[in-house]
Amino acid sequence: MRWAVVFAAGILVFVFLALFPGSGARAAVREDVTVAVDTVVMEFPDREGPFIDVNNRTLVPIRFIVDAFDSDYTFARVDWDEENRVVHILLQKLGQPLNGTDRDKARNGTRGVELLGHPVERETEVELPIGSSYATVNGSRVGFDTRAQINHGRTMVPLRFVSEALGARVKWDAPNRQANIFYLTIPSINPAVKSVVEEAGDGGSINRLVSNPYQGINWNTIEHHRSGLHFHTTESDGELSPAEAIELYRQRGFTVLSITDHDDMGKPGPTWPWPHVPEGMLPLKGNELSWQQHITTYFTDYYGSKSGSVYESLSAVDSRGGLTVFAHPGRYNSPDDWEWYVPYYHQFSSLFGLEVYNMGDRFPFDRKLWDNLLNHFMPERPIYGMANDDMHLKSTLGINWNTLLLEELSVSEVRRSLEGGRFFFSYALLGTAPRIEKVEVKDGAIEVFPEYGAVHWISNGEVIHEGDRLEYKENDRIHRYVRASVSAGTGRTYTQPFGFVKESVSDGSGS
């Protein structure tokens, strides 16, 4: 009998990378080792949890992991061939959502969703014989350095082997002895996303623009407001007092500020209210959650927890109606670790941005991280880039900023700008960077109007075009998104990403 499991299940095997140290000559249950799938910690009944075997490899009960990966676009099922003592897995990634009734039918069938008429985008078959140091993946025999086994009535599998075969990602949290497994899915395109592209001509395929952060802006009336959304004062570890910092930002032309003092510096809450608000300045309530990977937050009093987690922090801010941004990610992860961020952006729409410039340009590869995430999420789920000076010392004040496009200077308009990507961001080591006056989309092209400077268009992390105007319809180098950079001297100003889908066009032949 053949067996079926969803693509999601694929990740299941990756789940427990054999990263954990083992000791002793016999397999021992390690109750202090935990597994989290997409940030959700798995619960295992007594004596059925993960353990390290005699080969120093971590084994996990397969069914619990597979079940955790059931989702609208994946199908997970575990099957056991008692006669041959083989675990059978059929991993299927679906092209459309699977309802509960069909899911139940698929669990009782022999080929997953195939016979139900659901499109299958990807399929992987895995067979794991109990007691053997090999498996077959899509018919090919592959060896590994431990064995699947039965423990307390549960089928335990070496998840490093399976996870690598199926492309899952695991990060080992050493201080908490936790394996964090990230299940990677590419979002389906939302057909309800409003298109701003005209009808295409006949023949071949074109790029269809489905996401434009600047759509609907009246460039004749919109106001450009320079904002500083991540800096520190003497209330945490900054050189300047709140009053001194606010005044210096005002002198530099900033009109929107958020003091984001650290929550791990002994204070009971955000630096709020301000001691003084200059005329023409809009204050935003903010702080930097710093007990785990640093997160800047806005519009909320939530002030972090030493014993919490990134997931708990994002959940707390989300439930309080706040917004969040991952700060200086290059301090913690390389661009190759972009999958670590995937479940957080999947689960929290309030996590709107990623800081891609920090304190000048401390972590240049953060743009590559941004591009990796855009390649995964666009066009359905934009992630907006930000530039912040993260000012601790006066010498770095004002070298990064975000230009918010506001109908009026109000908290509600600032929130609308941040959530919708209605802003540009800049890096200027010497204090000046090109200003983008407006962006226009028409006649199958996007055009940027800078005061001065050279315009480069980036997609898939590479420059695909130079010049103010990008004709996008037939540009075969566009992959999911494009973003623009305007450079002059040491200054840079960036747009947010525009999202695209490939669309086939009839050649009119009727064939």
C-alpha cells in the first residue's frame, strides 16, 4: 500500500536536524529538547517525544510532525506497511485549497488528492524501512547514518535525512535547546489584488503589475515628511536626552519621530509621553524590544518580556493593534538564513517592514536578505524596506531616514503610509540623498522622477535596467517584483517593491 503525505510533511523530516549532542550508548528521551514548527512548539505525549539515538542522531515521531504541516495548500498523511515494516510518504503541494471533506477522502485514499481532481504542483514519495540505514526518495535509494525505529509504539524517523531530501529548514536555538523548523510555502497569487496594468497585446507572455504601493497618490498635494523611526536617548543607552535629540532632529528637517529606547534597560515602559513636542513635529509612541532578536514597535505600550520569544513579542504587539519591524537583521542572520523570517511574515500582517539600512550601512547584506524575502513573498505579501540611523551617538543622527507620503501630518496618516508602503527611504553618509518627487505608472511603464541622480531597477537581487523609466511588460528579467534605487555621490534613495505576475497572452490563432 502506498502512502501519502503533504509537501508540508516534507519539512517534517527536516524537523530535527541531527544538531543535538547525545551521550551514552543507548537511546534516551531528552525532555529538555523541544521542537517548534513555524514558531509553534510541538507537544509530545509522555515517552513519545524526540530522543537522541546511539548514532547521536535525533529521532522524532513522524505522525506528530506530519500532522503539524496540514494546511489549506498542503496535505499530510502518514501510512504504515505492517507486512514490510515500511513507512510510506507521499508529499503533495496543492495548487488550490483543500476543504475538510476532500481532506478526509484523501486520507482514506491511496494517492492523496490526485483522484479528487485537485491540481498537484509538486509531489515527493519517500519510503523509510524500519531498521534500515537507507530510504528511497522518488525511486532513488539514498543512505544515511542512522535507522528509523519503533519506540514505545511510535514510529521514530531521522528527521535530518528527510528534511534535507524535502528542502525544509531548521535553526537550532542552543540556549533554549529548541529546534525551530520553518516550513516554506510560496503564497498563491490573490486574484482580488487590483491590477493597474492596461490590456496587453497578443502573443507570448507579459509581466502583469498587481501591486503598486504608490497607487492613488495625488502627487500635486501629497506631503513629503522626513521621519526617524529608530533612535535612542538617555532613557536607555543613548548619548542625548529626549529633549536634545528631538531638537536636533527638528533642525535637520525631521517632522515625524519615534523614540525607540530599549526595553531591556530597566525602564518600566516606552519613553512616552515626550517632555516637549516642537511645533510641526508629530510624535509616535514606539520602543525597541531587545530581549530577543530586536524588533522596533509602533503605536503600542507593549514593552517586551525577558522570558518570552520573538513569536510572543510579535503576537503581543499584534493583539494590541501595533506595528513591528525587524531591526538590523544582519546582526543576527545572514541573507542565506532568510527562511528564518518566513513564518513570522506569514502570520503577522502587522509586521510590515525590514530595516535594510541601519546606522549608516552597518550591514550591507541586509538588502540581499530583503531581496530573498521579496523573491519568496511577492507580489501577494510585500515587505517594506526601511532606513533608520539607530542613533545612540550624536555623530550618527540623521544619516538615514524614511520619507513618508502623507495627506496630512497625523498619526492615522503615518500608519496608513507605513502599512501601505507609501514611503521612500534614504541613506546619506554626508547628509544629502536624492529626493524622489513622484512615481508614475502608465502605458506599461513605471517612471521615477528624482531631483537628480542615477536610477537603477532591481529584481531578483540584480540590476535589470538603468534609467528613470522602466518598461516592464516584456522585460524577461523581472521576477515577482522590481524596486528602484536612485544614487548620487554617497546618497541613496529607494522605492518600495512593485509586484508582478507572469501572464500568458493569446496569439489570436485560436490554437
